[in-house]
Amino acid sequence: MAAVRAVITVTFLSISQGVQILDASAADRVSLERSEKGVKREEWTPQASGEEIDADDEDVPSGDVVINAKQGSIALKTWYGRMGNNIIQLVNAILFCQMEGLSTLVLPEAKEVACHDKSKACRAFDILNLPKEIKITPRPDLKLDCNFLNMKSFFGRCLAVTKSLFRQTAAQHLRPLMSDNWRQACMEERARQDDAHDIRELTIHLRNGDARNFANRTQVSPYAMYASCSFFKKVLADHGFQSARVITQKDMSHPCISVLREHLGTKLAVQSESLEEDSCAIINARHLAVGSWSTFPQVLELFNDRLETNFWPVPLKATNYTSTLHQIGWGPCNPVVEGNAVTYVYQIDGMQEGHVSMDDKTGVDYFSRMPLEKVTLRSVCDEESEAPFEGAVSLR
């Protein structure tokens, strides 16, 4: 019986999920057994499987992940989303390679799209000098309860991957690939902050612009949920910050810019510069507050090796599993380890109702008139041991 060309699709994933295994040696042992469903399937068994988080409800492109077992490589065929999502893909794929003894990660083509506005089309390859393939050193000791192959193009969230592990992986494999412009911007930003080391400055990331597109949906999207400006005022008061620096998008339309400017006066700086400059402000921040669930600041937090305090709203309760009680804000979290960064999680009344502007009385009341008493500290957690991307990449 003639041998088939070795294209074997993973048994536990449907064809629509697009994972293939290529192994030339399989031609010697897979017969030409065809049916209406096509080539006989054979199973790829990862070392561990467990909870994972899918990107969304869209179908996965066919053939978006291809494993060449003989060559010890895996090819990621499709970029998912923008820069923050792309970096999540890369780290998940690297961890999978390390667990499974695969030594080469082949990357998708970098399709050039103008990256003039952070809210538009910036991708990982706009800020990283990505080669066609990344060489991976396997880690047979690494055991994670993750089913990376069930994610969509490796975009997803496994609760076994902590911020500490993600940070280590990004530092080892992605930091060396920083573009010259990004590296230079971060060096200059680090020097600026070192010169001002005696000033306690709170760095605030305010997402806006594209998030407004979610505001008109029938069901409130997590991307259209902004923290009240009272959240930032509460953090400033509770932790004694002397000044704040807002990193935002080009439109400068976030409601809290004017509220914070009135509150802080000349002690507030507002910045919307290049992708490199703005990301470096977050990467080097010692104290970071973010008022929405976005992978952009959450990924950059994990490139930060000097973070001391991190301030977040309680993530969406919809992302909570009964088996993940450690999720920050909704259950007990790990106590702070001396020397590690600390995450302070605040409950903000009304945030999940969805507010993006002060175009009506409800918005004005929420953003500028909410009493500080309606912003309450919920948890104090060890940042290093948290699972990243709370609220941004949801459990399904």
C-alpha cells in the first residue's frame, strides 16, 4: 500500500483549529487509508494539558500552527491582533517549544502596515527585529498545566504561566530582539527616571480612541469599561505620589486627562509620542496605574524589571472560574514576597456598566464626581506570582 505524504492533523483538535504535524518519517508507517474525511489522523500528545483561554469566538485560520516533528520546529502561520497580542503569541509559542523539546519557532510573515498611530496597526515586528525563526533551548524541567495547542494561533492565557515566568521568557528571547529605536528610547527613558529618582511619580496608562468603538454595542464590552478618575485620585492620595504622568493615545480625548489636570495642575504631564517612547515609559515605570483592560500595558508591564507597585481595577467577574480562586480581586491571592512588586486591586463602583465619555450627565457623574469612598481597596497581591492579562484575555 502506497505511503501517504505526511500531513497529520492533531487528533484532539478539529481541522478548523488548524494544527498540523509534519514528519517525513511518518510516510513509512501511515498507509493510504482515505475516507470521506481525508487522510488518516495521528495524535500529537503534549506533555501537559489543562486550562487555557481562547482569544475570542472567531474561527482559527486553517493551518495556523504547523509542527514539524522530525526537524524539531513549529511554524506559527498567523499573527493575531496587534502588538500586545502578538507578544502573547510569541511567549506562549516559546514556552510550548521549551516544554515539548522543539528547538525552532518559525514566525509568520511581517506584512508592513503603516504604524503611525498606536491605536491603529502597530504589530510586534514594528518594535522588535524579528528574524524568520527563533532558536529555542528546550527545558525538559518545565512542566505547565497548559494546552497551548488549543489556543488560537497561540493567543490565549494559561493560568499556570505566572508573570514571573512570562517576564523571564520575554527577557531571554525577546528583549535581545528590541529594535534600535526602541532600545535607544528605553535607555533615554531610564536615564530620565534615574535623574528624577527622588520624585515619586505615578505613571498612568489611559486607553481611548479605538476603545470607543465598543461603546455602542448592545452588550457592554470590557474594552469600553474605563475606571473612574476617582480611581487615580484615590491611588495618588493613598500612596502619597507627588506627581503623575499620563501615557495616552493621539486623540487626547480620555475624560480623565482634564480631571487629573484640574486635580494636579503643573504636576501632571501628558504624553502621546512614538510607540517606542510611550512603551518605554511603561517599561521603566516604578509605579504603574492602568484604568482599562488592555494587553498593551499588561504586556509592557512584563518587560518592566524595576516595577515596585502596580494598581488595577478588579477584573471582570465573568473571567472567574471556580477552579481559579487565586484570580486577583475575586479570591485569595498570594501574599507579597519581600523584594517583589506589589499589585493593589481596587473595586470601582459602576465601572462594569461601561463609560467612555462625559457626553451626558451619567458620564460626568461617573468620571468627575464619584466620591473617593466608592473606590475601595480589594486585594494586595504578589505581582510576580499572578497570572497575567486579567480582564484582557478572558476565560471561556
